Amino acid sequence: MPLLNEVARQRAIIYRWFSQLLFQELSDEGLLRLRDKENLALLNALKLIPELSLLVTHFQRRLRAMLKREECRLELAADFGSLFLLPAPTGVSPYAGHYPHTTSPEERQTLRQKLVEHRLAPQNNEAVDHIAIQLALMTALIEEGVEREQQDLFLNRHLLSWLPLCTKRCYQRDRFGFYAAAMGLLTGFVQQDAEWLIACRLATNPALSGQS
């Protein structure tokens, strides 16, 4: 049990890190956090997952290149704005509802109720299906020990249903490539996390393997 608790803690840290990275333009403080030892340790831990190694390496390269820019915070803010705040075809929407095969209006209402329950309801009329808000909710579900089956359901319904397409568009439209690399790493991590959740369920209930 202590091992599972530590895994849950690390998963929550990673989801929170991505949520903060993608919520808005990074502040000076946020930029400093990208340089610190904790951030380096997090990326090195992700790099130990074979399926994520190349994605982490690519992100680290774009991170180093970004930090070398003369006005890195201002230039990164411009990158964020041109990618996530401008309409298509120039920008890329960070909202699930702008993609096909995503959740219904009823499910988005359920999502809003969950956000209220976890005190994560967005302010200033922000839509509940923003990527950063969904990642923050996933963080809360992990920290509160919600059943892994429900976590897996959330990942597949609210994230994996649209993240791959969003990431593909980021690679096509992010000229500098920092946020595209971040989205690529996020998508890879969520896919691996979903597979891990399934493996945990099968390990605790082998009878489920015959149903897959």
C-alpha cells in the first residue's frame, strides 16, 4: 500500500505540473520553476518510462532552447497566445468541445458539477473543458483516492478522446515548438497512465482479462 500511495502522489504531481504549464502564459515565477531541481527530477523520472524517453528528450531540448532566448518570458507568452488564444487555422483550441468525438453537453454538465465538488470551478466564465482545468480535476481525483476505474473512465472520456488530435495540430502550428513538445509529452503520459490503470485493474481482478 505505501508503494501505491507513492505512485499516486507522483501521478498527481505530474498532472498538476502539466495543468500549471498549460493554464496560461507563464509568469516569472513559473519560468523559474522550469529551471529548478524539482522540475529536472520530474522530467528525469518520466524519462525512465521507455515509451516516454524520446518525448522527454525532445521537450528538454525545446526547454533549453526556450531558456536561451533573449526575452524568454515575453517570447514564450507570445508563443502561448498565438497558439492557444488565436482561432483556427492559426491557433489550436485547448477546449475539448471544439473537437469531434468528445463528451456530450450532458457529460460536460456532469464535469462542471465535479469541478464544483472539488472546488475547481473555473472563474471569469472559463469553460470547464479547458485542458488545464481537466488536468487539475484529474489531480484532485488521484489525491482523493477515487477508484482507479473511475480515473481510467475520466482519462478516456475527457482527455484521450481529443488530446491526440490537439497535439497533432500543435506540432503543425507551433513555430518554436516548446508547447508542441509539452503537449506531445502530456499525451504520451496520459496514454501510459491509462494503460497502467487498466493493468492495475486486471491485477486485482484477473477475471476482467477475459472481457477485454
